Amino acid sequence: MENSFRKCVICERPAFSHNYGVLSCDACKMFFRRVVTLNRDYKCKKDGLCTLKEKTTTCKGCRYKLCQDSGMTFQPNFMDLKDNDQKMDVTNVLGVLLFLDARRSKQMKTQFTDENFSLVQVLENRRMKLKTRRSQILTNHDWSFFGIYTSIEFFMSLDFMADEHLQTRDKVILYNRNGVTVKTFQEILLTSFCVKASLFASAMRAVKEKRDKLMTVDGKDVYPDEILKFKQFSLEFLKRIRSLLVAKMIELRLTIEEFVLCNVILFCNPALLITGAAQDVISRQQNIYTSALLEYCNLVYGKNGPSRFTDLLSLFHVINKNFEDVQAMTVIFKLCSPQTIYRRIVTDVI
Ligand SMILES: [Zn+2]
Ligand SMILES: [Zn+2]
């Protein structure tokens, strides 16, 4: 009779399934889950010298240690965590970001636009009118344009972007090959980050769809076919653009909450701005997002929170590297294929 049961490796009671990676009974499964989600830290009062019966019934410290030693692992989902003040603060910040991100994903999946405004026009409140995409086939250039545009809309929907200090125009003067151009702070922030944001979102889509490389929404390669004709691009280089960032995100097991927070932390880069007032707006906002990310890490990863936070920062370097590659590729592609026509907003930001 006894042999017809398999035993829980923790308490030796009958077990019917593997939970969190270990053959265990329901009671031990629930116990382990509760300790992790409530982020409790139980200590044995007898220095770990409890009997097996005590270890699996009365002493929570010993029981938790048995669970851990047996190899149980469980990463709680942020939404499963118990409510407390810290969680409420993080939830408020995350709510807006997750909503806007879901809207952007939906736009990418189902819509498109035929309009062709410049970045300045969009910032002057001329949003491009989106329409439902029916049987229309988009080119690679269409996809990258739309990824960039939906990222711009994402950032323009954040409240602080309407701050008057960010709309100041006259004080920033950039010298470039076209002579002097005057830009608003909004424009500077968006120009510097919207392509990276679009890459990052595209990589997150790959992670969600369990792919190890970037692809267009309709499942095609991110490059136009003719790119293979140009010997300037090595296959290695093209492969690196497709997979560098995605691989890092898979390795980190990046969650959607971490993704949306990293995205806005990178966007809010006060170093890009010159004057005090605009810089203050952006620094303050970056602090809000950074604190939310650290708090999130502490809530979800417990005592490993700070090291998780540091791991996430390593992602920033990879995003920049991926962007540099894309930028180099774009410049060379333009030289090889000068007849290609880009939408105005793409020319404005790359
Ligand atoms: Zn058990
Ligand atoms: Zn004990």
C-alpha cells in the first residue's frame, strides 16, 4: 500500500505532483508559496535542531529551510504580493505605464497610419490619425516607422511631458551641419530615445512570444531583403542586431513591470537638458521611476532586491550598444540604397 504513494520530499506525507520544481504535498507547496509572497523571514528557535516532526509542523524556520534545501524555487508575480503601502506606491506608478504600454502593443498589432508628419508637427499636437490595418502588407520601413511613432505617442501621453518648461524652445541651440537649429526640450528627449524605445519594445515582444530574436509584428525578418545584396553588412553584424538585446532580456527573465520602468528611467535623461527648470522636471521624474523600480525589486526579490536592481541597470548598456549598431546599419543602408524614401519622423530621429 505504502508504495502506491509517492512521498513529499519535505515532510514525507503523500505527494501527488511536482510543485515549484520539487515532488511535494499540497501543504508544503502552500506553505512555501505563502512565505515567499509575504516575504517572511522565519528563524528556528532551536538553532535548526528540531525533530523531523517539529520541522514539518510547528517550526516554520526549519520547514522553510527544508523547502529551500530541496530545491523549491518560486518567483512571485508582483500582482500576487500582499498589499501594503510600498506596493501601493509602486502600483500607482506602474498602472499608467502598463496601460500605455498595452495601448502601444495593441496599436502595433492592429493599426497603421498613412499620415506623414514631422516630429515638430506631432509635438504641435498634430497626432497622426491611426486606422485599423486590414489586409495591408507593411514593408520593413513601415514597421520601423510605426514602432518609432507609437513610442513617441507613448512618451507624449505621460503627464510631465506637458510641463511648460519642456516646451521652451528658444534657449536650446544646437549647431550641426545644417547650421543652427532650435529645438524644444521635448524634441531633444524624444529624438534621443524614441528609436531605442522602439527597439526595446520590439525586444520585449520577442521575449513575450518566446522568440530569441527581433522580428516584425507580422513575423518577418526585421531587415529588407535587399540588405543581403550589400556586402557591407556581415551576417554576424546583422545577427547581433537581431539578438543582442533579446538574449540579455531572456537571461535576466525581465518582467513586464521591469520593462516599463526601465523604459521611462532611460527616457528621463536630465543630462540632455541645459537649463535648470527643465532639468529639474526630468530629474524629479527619473527619481520617481528609479525609486519605483528599486521598491519593486525589494518587494518581489526580497533580500536579493538590490542585486536585482543592479542587474537591471546592466541592461542599459546593452540597449545603447544595440542602438549604435542600428544607427550604423541605417547610415550605411542609406548610402547603399539612396533611393529609399523614409517617413519624415524617421528622418527626424535617426
Ligand atoms: Zn509536505
Ligand atoms: Zn526548527
